[in-house]
Amino acid sequence: MAEITLAVKSVLPTVREAAFSRRHGWALPMLLSVGVLLAMLASLCIGSYPMPFLQAARIVAHLAWPFPLPANPPWSVKEQTVVQVVRLPRVLLATIAGLGLGVSGTALQGLLRNPLVDPNIVGVSSGAAFGGIMAMLWDFSPVGIIGAAFCGGMLAMMLTFGLAKLSHAGSDSMILILSGVFVGAFFLSLIEFVKFVSPDSKLPTMIYWLLGTFVGADAKKIAMIAIPTLIATSILMCLRWRINLLSLGDLDAKTLGVNVRGLRWLVIALVSLIVASQVAVSGVVAWVGLVVPHIARMFVGPDHRRLLPTGALLGALFVLILDDIARALVHAEVPVGVFTALVGTPVVCFLLWKSQGKGWGRE
Amino acid sequence: MKRSRKWLELYWVAPLALIALMSLGLLRALPHQAPPAHGRTVTGDDGQSVVIEEPFRGICLTYGFLFPNWYLEDTHAPDLLVYAGTADQRKWFSGNALRLAYPQLLNKESLWDPRVFRFAHDGYIEIEAMMAYNPGVYLGVAGDYTPIPLMRRMGLPTLSNWGHAKGGEKAGLSTARVNAALIGNPALGDAHIAEYWRDVNELKQELHPGNLTLLPKVLLMSASRLNRRQIGVVGDDTDWSNLYYPRAGVANAASGHQAMSYDAERILAIDPETIVLAGIATGPRPWESPQEFMHDPRWQGLQAVQQKRVYRMAGVQDWSPGGLMFIPMRTRWLAELLHPELLQPRLRQILRDHFRNDFNTSLTDEEIDKQLRIDENAGSVGYERFTRSGAAARNEKSLQ
Amino acid sequence: MNNIALQISNLGHAYKSDRWLFRDYNTQVKRGEVFALLGPNGCGKTTLLKILLGALKPAAGTVAIDGRMAFVPQLFQVTFDYSVMDMVLMGRARQVGLFSQPSAEDEEAAMAALERFGIAHFAGHPFHELSGGERQLVIFARALVSEADILILDEPTSALDLKNQIVVLDWITRLSHQDGLTVLFTTHHPHHALAVADDALLMLGGTKYAAGAASEVLSEDNLHALYGVDIKLLSFEHSGHSHETLVPVLPYASRARNGSTARESR
């Protein structure tokens, strides 16, 4: 009896591409890491006070190197103050916020099996903003604000999933996103309500916080965003292959031996933590979490082992460059959220047109 | 080979570690700025001192919209300014009475730079642009949401002034002292304070507000012409209620209310005898003039409109609120308006004297008319006493 | 490990109380055999599969499973355009630590599984672009690398052309014979069940069912009861082997062909 074999398609180029991406898949994130570093140093040279690139690099290298500074540094006191107090905090804030948004958007898209979501769309950002504003109403400490923002973000996600479950849609991602939109809208109206009832003495602070820009970055704010973001990002990086599994579908992942519920809530908690700390420090920044994973996917494909680091670094680069443009070209300080939306929406529209709807939702 | 691959999978650690190290670098102590070899110490209104290097390199006014005015009122030293404010502040100053004393400031481009400072939301300050001015001292209002703490941490010589958030008399007095000390002439501060008390006491002796039994009720408010919901009133929580009303012998018709956006019905319910339109609303300018107000259908039921007792406040944009020189003048205007039978109309003369004595500037009658808003108040009852002829006639009458 | 891979005892389920889809089912799946699950639409096949996979709690009775399961869904779609290699690697979820990434060994195992199914050349190919049969084989490879003992397939041949149906059925037998896997599959084609299954379960509704050796259970009477149509059992010889197959009898068409109906003339 003759063996039946499947017809072999001509797939030679694809095989070669695949081999390349397997062997050099880490190269792009590496290149991006270097790119982010260079962009950070270049950003330190933007501003009214003159600062050569090498001088900025030297100061940052000495600041970051965990040993005492030289006694007679080859830079002036003013140069160091400009870097340490004015520019580096802002550059770091933009970088870390972008990194967090990139990583959380990528993880969330994988988790919800839909490339159309970002933390803003599924209501995490609004929930976190609501938590933060309540904390400010009750005069919490910075840690308390992050904690409350985190609880708000988690609450929003629980409500989103709960609502989707109520409609018996289970893990149907379109229903899940719709629920997220509803929950987000609900939290936004709660924020408006709190703004309305809060005493006049607290209102300016709240509005200032909600508008949130990268202006006014300092070591305290950096600590507020860096510690949660870097820790949660590291854990997500370790889990990044598992996000592939989560993106398969509940039943399938479960039969492969994945603890779907536990893993999903772990990822949601980490994403909420990142978004909460970002919102607590720099206000709601939309679209980054949606645009960046798309661009990253164009570069390295859908495998989250490569996608997550690439998304994180691209997010950092994206927000950092946008902030630089805001800082250098537009002298008026536009809130960064406005700017990301301004750039993000056309990019999403372009991707939508380019992909002709492929990979958007269900076939 | 397999071992190396395992390490390669950790490539994402590198950028995160780099960012973490840079963040930790922020925690390093800032470099110590050597104190100036020759300097004098000035203490701000928050108790913090600053050493100002000699020779004095001038003053940079930072956080505080009315800083140019307060500074000039207190010091009469425009030449020490190296930075006065933003384009907005310049525009505001160009409509202000003090421009008559110091017209040269408006034409000095370097004093006004829109990039250094923004008042939107947060009072953001472009520290780097400001560092370029390199003055002897930066003047600002201390507070958590001002750039002053940051400027202090950077080691910039920063002096806090006008620190009383509510403004009022205390802030004016301490500001006068600090400003005088700042320019190295403490005696000038004492002189201004003495002058202030002289003006206050003069009015007190003429009016004897303590003996008045029936205080006329007046509502200070403003209504935006563009946004009809933006109606502001002076409630219990502003300087007016404790500083101006008792000294002018009047009562606040909106007593028991807070200053905020009001709806028209609340004003109708208050129905004050006299309405003074002061620029206090949160809404967009322009505000309604007395003429517009009296023809606005919303206000036709008010007794103040029916009796044409609606006035534009004198010096509404010309006199900086809270300045030591103008507090007594505003009080006096209110008193002269509402107690015509008790007070001689002397405001024109007082204004003229102040500008001549303090700024060595002669005001023309037209300039005084503009500050007293004679044109706008032409249709209101009894305002002719503030006009040139009115004041003269009245004074003649009292002499007889 | 005993000889029984899967034991169903007094199993029953109802989505609404007292509206039992099936009830008091008792059967067992022996280790290493191919087991077919047959029933018309709506009889509760998918529900039973979900119960076996642990995704649904049965209303009554118990399921005892001895071994690891792997599931091959009916229509496999993924939102993201993973490569075939990525897909197969996902089978290693149990072997890779929670916070680790698949190692070189895992990739070698995945490659070996792909080679076993003769689709190694697809490794770098996007899963989306494969045909239905190729996808099915990729999922088989994934089940193989997951080191599962029990393979559960939901209508593995339903969306395939004839040739791919045969390829997949052939692999079901091979996985059972050569790899010792227990394979349980649902199907709408009784002749597929007869061709490859050792045992079968016919879900006749309510408390009625037929379970046992496929050749006995898949009788003409049982199938008539199951589907309500006549199905004939045919035996024939091919290449020196005897074969049996099931052929449905089309009630009207067969009469028409034999001339016992008159075509209406216009």
C-alpha cells in the first residue's frame, strides 16, 4: 500500500526567512536597545542650555555608574544640574512610560487575542485614573496613589471580564472589548463626577494630575513609575512565551497544561500595575499601547518571545521621540497624551488600510 | 552552545538595567554650589534666606502673575529687572496704571520672554531658559506646585515673596518689606507701610465706619459676556469681605456665599441695592460693562438695574489688587460711591498725589478719567461726583 | 498506569434541570486504542468532549482520566500569525517552566515531531497559510511534543477534502499503533469510525447509548436508530485484505435511479 504524503508547496523563501528570524530574532531588540540608549543621550542635548552630546553622555555615564563621582569632574556644576535635575528625569519619565505602555499594550493584545485593544480601550487607564483621583481626594501618599490607581485598574478589568461573562460570551474578544469600552466610559464619568464634587482647594491639583504631562519630572516621580514598571516588565518578560499560549484560546491553552485563569489574572495584574504607575505619574497616555505592538509585529512577527521586548523598546523610543519633538519644536507644552493621539491615530489608520483588515479580529 | 542560548534569552535585561541605573543616578546628591564671595543675605516671606552676590546682577521675576506690579509699587526700581514676565504679563502691564510711571519697561524686549514661563495649568517654568538670564536673584512664590522648591534644590538664588496665598494686607505688608530689603533699601519698605497706614487712617477719620448704623449692601460680581454661565461674586472667602467692606462702611450682599460660578437666579435672589462689576469672574473676558449689564434681559428684575445703581469698579485693570498703594484707594472708591453724603470726593486728588510723590509722574485728567472708568459709568446714578467737574463742584459746595 | 485510559461512570449532563442531554452513560476507553464518538447534531457530543477535557463540570456521574490529554479542535484558528514552529512549540507548555522560555531541546523535539509528520519544511511557514489538512497535522505534531497520552479530536475530518481526510485518518491509526497514544475522536461519518476505531460510543439520546467494539456497535440497526436513515454494511476484498464499510442508502434517489418513480413531465 502506497504511503500517502502531502504535496510539498514551494516554500523555500519562507523557510530561509524563518531560519533568519530564529537565528537573528534577538538582533532587532538588541539594536533597539542601543537605539533607545542613543535616543536618551540625544534627548539630553535638547534644551535652551547648550550641552554637547559627549558631555551629556559623560555626565550620565558617571551618574549611572554605581561609584562615587570624580572629585574634580570635567563638567561644570550647572551642566550637571541641568542633566540631573531638568533633563534626565524627563527623559527617563518618557522612556519608562513608553516602555510600560509598549509592554502592557503588547501583553494585553496577546491576552485578549485582539490586536485592536490597548489599556485605554479596555478601561484600565480610566479605572486607574479614577483610583488615583480618589486617592488624591483622600490625601494619600504617592505610594497610596499608585496603590489606589492599581486597584482602580484591576477593578476596571474585573468589571470588564465580569460584564463579558454576564453576556455569556466567555472569552469572545469582541464582547470583551465592548465591555471594556463601557467600563472605561463609566469610570470616565465617575472621574468627572469626583471632579465636580471635590473641594475647590483640591481641584487644580487634580486637573493638573489628570492632564498629566512629562513636565515636572523629578526623582520622586521616577521612583513612582520606575519601580513598578521595571519589576512588572521583568516578570512579563519572563512570562512572554506564556502569552503565546494565552493567545490560543482558553480551552486549547488549558488542554496544553496551562493554568489559564491564574496566568491570565497574573498578566492582567502586571499590566494594571504598569498602567497604574504610568497614569499616576504622567496622566492617561492613549494610543501608544495600540500602535506600538502593531509596528513591532511588522518587524518581528507575532511570537511574543521577540514581540514583547521589541514592543517595550519601540514604545520607549516612540514616546521619547514624541516628547523630544514636543520639547524642541513646539515650545508650548502639549500634554503628551494629546501628542500620542495626534500621531497614533493616523498610524493606526494607515495600518488598517495597509493590512486590509487582515489579523484584525476574526476572519 | 545551549548554555549561551539560555543567556541570550535574557537580552531584555540590558535595557531595563540601564534605565534602572540611570534612575538611581538621579538620587545622587546635587553638586554643591559655592557661596558667593561677596554677598548680602535677604530673608523671604517663608523665612528662607538667600545670599545675593555683590555686585548685584539684577532680578528675575518668576512665579506670580502680578509680580511686575507688586515689585514696581514696592521698589520704584525698574532698572534692576532683568526678566519681568511673559507676553501675557506684558500685555496686562500695557493696560495698567503703572505703565504711565515706567513706560520704558514695555519697550525693553529682553524683559519679556514667553518661553521662560507659562501660566497654563501648572505654572510651568523653563528653568534652562531662565538660567540663561543669570540674575542675582530669582523672585517667586514658594509652594508645592511652584517651581521654587526645584530652583532651590538646583542651588539657584531664589527668594520667596507674596507667600500668603490669600493675598490681602499681610501679604502686601510682608511683600513690601521683602522687596525693599531685596533692593538693599529697607527704609523704603517702612516708608511705604507708613504711607499705607496713613491712607487707611485718613479714610477712617473721615468716614467713622464704626458709627454707621445702616450699612449699604453691595454685591461685587462680574458676568462674562461670552459665557453666560460664568458669573462670579465676591463671597465671604476673599480679601474684600474682611479688608475692604468694613473700612468702606458697606456690607457684602452675598454674605454667606462662596466665590464661584453662580447661576443668574442666585443673583436675582440676592437682589442687592448696588452692584459693582469687578473683574473677578472665572469666565472668559470681556466682562459685561454697566451699560450691557443694565440692558441684559437676565437682570431686568434687579432693583439695582431699575435704579441704575450698577457700576464698573474703578481701576479694575489698572490697579493691581493687593498692592499696598491701591488697597486704600479701592476702599476709598467704594466708600465715596456708597456714602456720598459723608465723604468729600477726594479720590482724584489722592490718585494724582500718589503718582506725583511716588513715581514722579503727573497724571493728566484723561488718564485719571480712564482709571476711574468715568465713560463706562456715565449712565449710572451718582457717578458724576467722580468726574472732574463733579468733584470740583462738590468741593466748592462744601466750602461754602 | 492501568489499562484503562478513560473511564466514564453514570455520566450525565443537563444545561437546564431535568432536561438531560444524556444520562447514565458508562463506558471506558482502553489505553492505546482508537475510540470513536458518534451522534447526530445536538445529541451532546461537544458537551461530552468538554466534560472529558475538564472544561465543564458534569451534572451527574464521574470521569476518571489516567494520563495527559491533548485536544485538537475542529477548526483551528489563531488571531496572530504564528509560524508552524511556534505552534508546535506551544505543545511544550508542561515541560517549560512558568518563567522560562523553550530551550533548544524543546525546539529539537518540535522539529522531530514535524519531521515525523513529514511537514518539517513548513516549520517557518505562517500557520494561517496552511491548508486544513496541513493544519491538522501541525496540531497532531503539537500533541505529540506535549507528550500527551490521550488525544481528543473534535471532528478531525469535517472540513477536509477527501485526500486529506484519508491522510488524517491514517495518522490517527498510526498514532495509536506506533506511538501507543489513546485517540478519541468525534465524527459524523460512521464509515470513518468503522475504518479506524477499535471501540465506539453511539449517543442515542437520553439514557440510551451503545458502546463497545466498533465492529459490533456500528451495526445497521444501531445506526438506523442513531441517524434515522438506512445505512448498509458492505464487505469487500482489496489487496488481499478484507474490508468493511458503511454506505447510507438515499431513499428517494435510489428509487429514482431504479426507475420506480416517474419523472414528472412538463
